[in-house]
Amino acid sequence: MIELIKIIGSALGGIILGVIIGFWSRKRIVESQFDSIKNYSKKIINEAHQKAKTIKKEASLKAKDTFYQMRVEFEKETKEKREQLQGQEKRLFKKEENLHRKIEQQEEKERRIGKKERNIEHLEENIKKKNGEYESLVIAQRQELERVAGISAKEAKELLIHSMEAESKHDAAKLIRRIETEAREEADRKANEIIALAVKRYAGEYVTEKTVSVVNLPNEEMKGRIIGREGRNIRAIEAATGIDVIIDDTPEAVILSGFNPVRRQVAKISLERLIEDGRIHPARIEEVVEKVNKEIEASIKEAGEQATFDVGVHGINNELVKLIGRLKYRSSYAQNVLQHSKEVSFICGVMASELGLNVKQAKRAGLLHDIGKAVDHEVEGPHAIIGADLAKKYGESKEVVHALAAHHEEVPPSTQLAVLVQASDTLSGARPGARQEMLESYVKRLQELEQIALSFNGVSKSFAIQAGREIRIMVEGKAVNDDQSFVLCKDIAKKIEKELTYPGQIKVTVIRETRAVEYAK
């Protein structure tokens, strides 16, 4: 037991001794690590101090450099500002000197003006004094003249005015005749300007009335369907017909615009059928337009054949027959050209029969006289010349070709047939009511024309002729001489322009009748 205790005691002593030795050795190790860490920390701190000094030094150098640059720029700006201020100061001094000089000049002008005003006042006083002396002399001389002449100043004045008035009227009439002669000589030069101005004034109204067709729509939604997705339908219609389709704010309506009346009619009928059908897409549009084109061509040919049958003219080339049919869709002054051509043909035939000329040829020329209007929107030039070229191309006789070319005097008429066609065309166009003119207004205009002419002194009779396009006035030979008749003609024309409204122009002709009567005894 005691040995066990000794063994245990010796074991415990060894353990305790080992623990003490381990603790001491551990302490030595920790102390050595702490010293190494402390030394390393001191080294890092020293390096940080050195780096901080370097950064501080660099920052100081950079700050000095920046300050130097700013100082240089400030001095440069200051120098420039100083130079600008000095320049402005010099300009101000110069302006001030100029202003002082102008003030001195103005004062000098005022002094001269004041001197001139005093001189003018002095002159005015002298003029007043001389005027008084002049008036006294005039009164004395007038009294002496009245005593010598035996008439008063008033009577002499009236006599002088009367003689001067008569002489002035005579001179004015001569001057008017001379001016009118010169005006006629310059007419050709002025004609182009006047025609151009008239065309310019009439063009807008003509285009609006004659080149536009309107298609009514069942509702406003139809406009969107006509346009189509991204505008493909409206582009297809315009490409197929050659007519512009205008969709604007006009309620329930679409406008078709184009110079070709046949194409415009095709576009109108096609669009109406598409609206009625409801199927509006590019393929359907092309199909309908093609079908309507064929129908219109057939109706054109049928209209031409019917016109030739109605007037009794045969053997006309098929192409000319088609062109005659196209006149069905053409109008002139709101008169249908096909109906007008048929009227001219009938009138021309009647007159040719009365004169013993070739009736068939006269009717043929009358029917074809406006054939150029069927293509005048496609071919440049007057429709009479275009028609003559077409007639010549398709085998018409020289007489017919000349009559077509001369019916508006683009070519001087040289045959009886040409004169007949010209007269028949005028008669058909001048017929009351032919060109949308009411009979009542037509008759009223004729009466007003004659009344205006009769309202002038010296007029004995007046006659409105040529469907109101001309008025002929008979004047008394004793009351109106040759020179005064020109003045009277101009006065009547001015009064007509002022008081009447009429299409075109009215020709005023004054006729002075001189009768010599003597009795044989």
C-alpha cells in the first residue's frame, strides 16, 4: 500500500514537473512570436510613415504646379480683359468725338435755316405787296377789256368755255380714233398676255368643274375600306384606272380627279360596283376595272355607230367611229360634244341642200368637226388641227380635212364646205339653252342690251344679234358725226361692262347713216 502510494506520488510529481516544464517552454515560444510580431509591426509602421511622407511631398508639388497654372491663366485672362476694356474705351472716345462734331454741324445747320427763314419771310412780304399791285392791275385791265369788247367777263368766260368744249370734244374724238388705231396695231403683241391672263383666271374654276367626278358612299366607314390596309386598295384603284382618288373631309363622298373623261367614267363605275359588291381588294379591283373598261369601250363604239346612223353618214373608219363615241363623255361649256356634233351635222346638211352642195359630205364634216376634242387631253395643239390630222390619217377627203382645220380659223377657210361647218358650229353653240343658259335670262339680256344703247342721245335704233354677242346701233347722221360715233361706241361698251353680266365678250358696232335728199324741179 505504501509502495503504491509512493508510486502514485512519484507519478504525480513527474506529471507536475512535465506540466511546469511544458508551460515554461510554451511561454518562451509565445514570447519569441510576440517579439517577432512586434518587430514586423514596427517595420510596417515605418514603411507607412515613409510612404505617407512621399505622398505628401507629391501632393504638395502637384498643388504648387496647379496653383502656378491657374495663376498663369488668370494673368492671361486679366491681360485680355484689360486689352478689351482699353479697345472699348478708345471706341467710346471716338464715338463721343463724332457725336460732338455732329452736334456742332447740327447747330450750324439750324443757324443757316434760321437765316433762310428770315429771308423767306422778307420775300413773302414782298410777294404779298406785289400780289396786291397785280390784282389791282388785273381789275383795271378787265374793266378796260369789258368796256372795249362790250360784254361782261362772265359772258366772255361762258363763250370761251363753250368753244373750248366743242373743240375739246372734236380733238378727243380724233385722239380716240388715233389711239384705237394704234391699239389695233398692237393687238397681236398684247393678245398673248391677255389670253394667258384669262386662262390663269379661269383655270382653277375650269379644273374643279370639268376634271372631277364624285362617288357617293353609303357611310363613312367605306372610306377606310377603299383605302385598305396600308393604302393598298386605293393604290390599286389609281394604278388600274389612271385616275387620282381623293379621300378628304367631304361627308360620305370620294372625289375622282383626272383630265381623261373616259378613264374618269371607268373609275367611277368601277368604284360604285366595288362599293355595292363589298369585296374590295387589289385582285377584285383589277377584275372589276378590266370588266368596266370593256363595257365602256363597247358603249363608246355603240354610241359612235348610233351617231353615224342618226345623221346618215356611212363608211367612216372604225377608229374614227370610236373617237366619235368618246365625245359622249366630253363637254364644252356644259354642252355635250357628241350631241353638239350631231346638231352641227344636221344643220350643215340642211344648208348644203339649200345651196345645192354635197349633203353627205357636209354631214360628214359636221359630225367630225370636233373629233379632235376626243384626244385633246393627250395630244398638244388646237382641237381643230388635231381633228384634221386624225381625219387625214384615217382616209377622209381633202375637203373634209380642210373644213375640220378651218372651223375655228386656225386655217383660213377656202371652200364652201369649210364656211358651212363654221356657220353650223356657231349656230349650234349660240342656240338659246344649248349651253346651260335659261331662255328668260337670255331674252332679258337682249332687251337690256338694246335699252342701254337707246339710252344715249342720237341713237335711233339698236339690234342685239348673234345670240347677244353683238349689238348694232343706228345713229342719226345730223346729231352724231364720224368722230363722235367712235366716242359713242366706247361709252356704250363701258356702260354694258358696268351694268350687265355676260359670258365672253359683246361686240358694239355703231352705224352712222347719212342721207342726201334733193328735189328735181
